[in-house]
Amino acid sequence: MKTIKVENAVGTVLAHDITRIVPGKFKGVGFKKGHIVRKKDIPELLKLGKKSLYVMTLNENQLHEDDAALRIARAVSDRSLRWTKPSEGKSGIVSKSAGLFKVDTHGLLKLNKIGNIIISTLKNNLTVEGNQTIAATRIIPLVISKKKIERLEQIAEKHYPLLQVLPFKKMKVGAVVTGSEVFQGLVKDEFDQYIGKKFIGFGSTVVQKKLVPDDDALIADAISQLKKNGCELIVTTGGLSVDPDDVTRKGIKMSGAKIVMYGTPILPGAMFLYAKYDDVPVLGLPACVFFHTFTVFDIILPRILVGDDISRDEIAAMGHGGL
């Protein structure tokens, strides 16, 4: 690669994209790679701060930034993802459909420590939409040795799939709405408005809902019936604080479900309960879900809907970022 003065570049072919920035208005490609420099381009190139340009000849052991970006994107993506044509040396990695984004953080760290290669992603376990950019990649210099890219491909293969989007399962949901005040009609049941619609938004269906008073035995029986009726996910609402009438936790335990975690380091949602009744998840939702638009429920539900088996340690670790 050699340097040539802009004034002497007429007739040469640009080896890379040249960025144009108009503060507060535009950032993008001013001149694209492959553009043949014309005499009338010289003043504009000078305005972009380009006194010199690169004239580049690659040998067989090197890759151009565009080719490298495509090989990186291909290596780290599974079939749920696609990648974009490079622009200014960067390729975006895009979800084909909605789902839960998954990234092997250990593998990602290894790749970003290789040097002169970057892969930037969204956070692990985020809900994403179809056609959403979930990651982007590029090399830092204009060219890179093929050996570095081959090393990246070997590491990515060991961690495959390094990046993926898991589709949400359409589950049959059973609900147990607790509270004697709701059961007796003193307070309106608003489960469908605040909780039920969230299942619908993910494509699942609340197939059965039971209203029960604050009675641990009746709560346990309702949960058991829902499981027997084929519900793949069971949620209870209310009765999880420290009042003497709050017996939902005891009812969940009496049903035969094994409590994985009661009390989570996430606010709002500290009184959340997560249990497993054989292979059926049971979510004990605290009263805050009827007030706050985003709670622990919105973090846990997408993971349940892709089949994650969430451990006690994982929930404890959610305290970092849980506020």
C-alpha cells in the first residue's frame, strides 16, 4: 500500500470508503470504494480533509476490510441471522425474525481480544424484533492478514452458535388469580388487561384462569388442576408479600412445585417467585406487575418462552443491572 497526493489521484480507484460528516446532520459515505477519482472530485476530497489517498495492492495473504467483515459475520452467525453488505468496512448482523437474542459472551471476548477485529453486540437475553440489527463487525485497519481471520473462524466454530436469535414458543398458559377481595368481587379482576395481554403479545394463549381466595390449599389445588389440564406455563398473581393473608408461596409449594427462587434482586419485582412443577414453570407474580409497565416479569417471561431453564445463580446475578 502506498500513499498518493489527492491532486495526483485523478484516474485512480479508491481502495476504501471515505466518510463524510456534516455535524448534527449527516454521517455516511462521501466516496465509495471503487470510485474512480475525477478532477472535479479533488476540491470535495480536500474539504473532507483528505490530502492523500491510499493506493493499495493486496497480496494473497491479506484481506480487504470489506471481505474480512463478511467472513467475520458469516463465522459468528447462525441461520437465524443475516448480514449486510459492508459499508465503510462495517457489516451489520440482522435478525431474520423476532425472538430472544443469545450471545456466547466467553467466545465473544476471545474474538475481541484477537486484535484489530471488533464485534459489537446487543446484550445477551434481549428481546429483538425481526430485521433488527443485533451486532456489527469490522476490522480496524484497511487490510488484515488471512491468518487472523482464519484464527477467528476456528474460535467461532468452537463456540458455535456464537450469535443467534431463538424463536418464542407459543405456550398454553394457566393463571391463578389469588386474593379473597378479587374472589368475592370486591375488587375487579384486571389480570387480562395487565398480564394476559403480555402473553398474547408473544403469541401464547391464556387457556384457563382460576380465581381463588387467600387459601393455600385452594391455591395448590388450582395449580395442580391447571397442570393436569395441559398448561405449559402457570402464573399466579398476588399474595407474595409479608401480610398474614399472603399464602400464595405456601400454596405453590403445597401443589408439588419446587421453588427455585423466592425474592429476586430486581426492582420492581423483589417478591417474584420462580418454581418448577416437573417440567412446567410456575411464576409467582408480585402485585407490582399491576402498576409498573416493566418489571422482573418482563425479564423472565421471554426466557421461559424460548425454553431456558433458569437457575438460582442466574437470578441472583441479575442484581447487576436489575434496578
